[in-house]
Amino acid sequence: MTAIKELKAVARARAGKGAARAERRAGRVPAVIYGEKQEPVTISLNFVEINKAIYAGHFLTTLFEIDVDGAKHRVIPRDYQMDVVKDFPMHVDFLRVSKGTTLTVEVPVHFVNQDASPALKAGGTLNVVTHAVELDAPADSIPEAVVVDLTGANFGDIFHLSTVQLPAGVTWAGHGDDTLATVMAPTVAPEAAVAAAAEETKA
């Protein structure tokens, strides 16, 4: 589950491209906090701090408490722009989040225990169909990932959304029973690979 992380920011008196460029020249990243039927607050963030937060992973599913000149804002990132050439942050949008709020978020799908799959050990291939899924989750308990356990997976096995156990209070966001992955036999000498997988299962 995600933990609340802290960021420090300063309020920006002016919005617009010229003011944003001035912030970047000063080694800061312009941003905005919006939502909860309140006026947007334009801010700027320390470049090193926000760059580190983005590259740490799970940025868009992490809650932050931003201290803006002493005023605390509980937020979640909703979008960010990166420089297309240098790949550093140019702007960040934050959404205010009150306690008890449920959010729709996109989280990655992780496949674990591949070495415990007879088919994969015999040369089979995991065909990943879905790399990320949308969930409706309480803001305070957003999963970092959806985990699919491949223990015992054999050729032809199909992993659907319905096979994944979600944490309490977390549901799929408008999905049918989508396919996450399939286990495929190798294209070379499939009979030998299937026999090897069968022997592995018996062992």
C-alpha cells in the first residue's frame, strides 16, 4: 500500500508560460494543486526533490502532503509533463484528496514466481496481454501493483482479472473479465516441451 510522502513547495504569484520558464531557470518545477471545489494554487517545487519522486516509481499512485509556505495540502499526482529531449519534469498537476476519497488509478500488473511454473521452466513463454489495469481504491490504500502468481502454471493457462485477489475495499474500474496473460508453448519442438512440463508437474 502507498504511504503518504512529504514535499515542500512555495506559492507562485503568477501563472503562465513566462513565469513557468522563470521557475525552471531558477532550478524549480512549476505545479498546480486543484480540486475539492477550492481555488487552484500555483506552486513551484524543488527540481531535485520532485525529479527523485517521479523516478522512484509509483508516482501517480502515491499520496503526498505538500507544505506550501506552512499550509498543508493532501494530494495525489494526476499528470506530469517531461522534457521530450532531456527527460526531466516540466510541470506537475496535483489533485486534492480528502480522507475517505475513492480514486480511479492505474497500477501495473506484476507476474511473480515464474521459476515455479512447469511450463515456463520447460521453455514456454509468458504472453503478457495487459501491463496495467485501472482500479477504484481508497486514497489511503492504493495498491502499488496487481500481482499474478504463476506457481504451477502450465501450457495453455490463461490468467483473467477474476483470478486476482484484490485488497479489501479495492475493485476493478469498469472492466470485464479481461485477460492479463497466457502461457504459451515454445514454437520449436513443442511436444518435447509439453512432455518436460508434464514431468516437472509430476516431480
